Amino acid sequence: MRQEWLGTGCLLGLVLLSACSQNIEGNNHLPDEEEAAEINLQLGVEYMRRGRNDIALNRLTKALKLDNNYADAHNAIAVLYERLGLNTDAERHYQKAVALKPNGSDIYNNYGQFLCKQQQWEEANQAFLKALENPVYQTPEIPYTNAGLCALHNNNTSQAETYFRQALQSNPKFARALYQMAQLNYEQKHYQTARDYLTRYESVAEDTPETLWLGIRMAREQNKPEVEANYVHRLRRNFPDAVQTQLLNRSE
């Protein structure tokens, strides 16, 4: 089952590197410490996106030296430490971030994912619920879906389904939750319901090896060779080297 975490937090929605660089390099004024901390945070996040973790760590460390009470910078460096496998440092910064910004839904979403990876199931669930407490949070479908993924990791299918349904109540077109519901219903042998969710997924998102392989297996269960052939063609054409294509070849 595909279980890809959904991150928000300070890794999305920040000013792009070019804008940050203009602010640093321009001659209009020298930034004060608060502004400099924000610029370093934005640069650090952009370098993380580019995979330049060494430069990112330098920038984020500098942001916190300028303003150690900057919750978003603690969140960003926690994500980076987690990426680097430095979990003790990651947890320390996540805890600092949520203490500084108790209504920080994006921070709690990231922290919940971290806790789930540590198999701290109840703590992770509580973090996702904290993310959902903010009444003006614009993307509740993301922590709902992550809470569902965490429940799956904990082999709690019933709770996972509840969270995925809540995600879709918040956003009926949320592709990740639609895929998970299709997968769950397929595993429960509710093939037509699974087909309906996969069709909804396909109306809002692009094919992936996982969704195409799921479509192939559902078509086989429903004895729909023409539908199966269509999925097979798309999988082999678009993802010839995918694991799912290898599974297809071995299944024939």
C-alpha cells in the first residue's frame, strides 16, 4: 500500500529564493535581526528543496542565532534534522516550535509525521488532532490524511478509514485520500466502491504506478479485460521501469 506522507509547514508557501536574494543583495537598507532571520529561513528552505542540506543547515542555524524564538525556523530545522536521521535534534526543535506556536497547524502536522515514524502512535495521533484544532486552518485534509496513514502503519484500518473520510469531507477532490480509500476498499473486496474512488482520483490527479497497478488488479477481480488492457498499456508506456510494471510482468 502506498503511504506517502504529506508535509506542509514551512516547506511550502514561502518566498522563492530569487526574492530572498534580492532582499539581501539590494542596497535599499540593511535588514534588522528579525528580517534577517526570516530571510535566512527562506533561503534555508529553498536549499532544502534543492537537496543542498549542508547550506540549508547553515542558513537555518543562522536564522535561529538571530532569533531563537522563531517557531517556523525551529520547524524547518527539525524537518532537516529528521531528513538527516538526527532524530534527537529533530524532536528537540519540534518541541520548541510547538511551544512557541501552539496554534501552528503545519508544525503539528510535521511533528505528527515524525512521531509516527518513531512508532509513537498515540503521541502522533494527538499531534495531528492538535493541527486540526485551529478553526481557520485552510487544509485540514492534509493532517487528516496523515493521521490515516499513521493509523495504517499501526494496523488500525478502521481508524484510518475514518480519517480518510474526514479528509474527503474537507476536500472531496483530495487525491491522496481518494487513492487510500480505493486501496482500502480493494483490500476489503469492495471492488465497485474501490473503482468509484479510483475513478474520482483519476478525475483530479495524474496516473502513478500505484494507481495503475491498483486499476489492473481491480479490473481482473471484476473480469473487465478491456479496462485491464487500458491500465496495462498506460503502466507499461509511462512507467516501464517501475516496481509495479515488474509485478505486472511476473503476474502474466
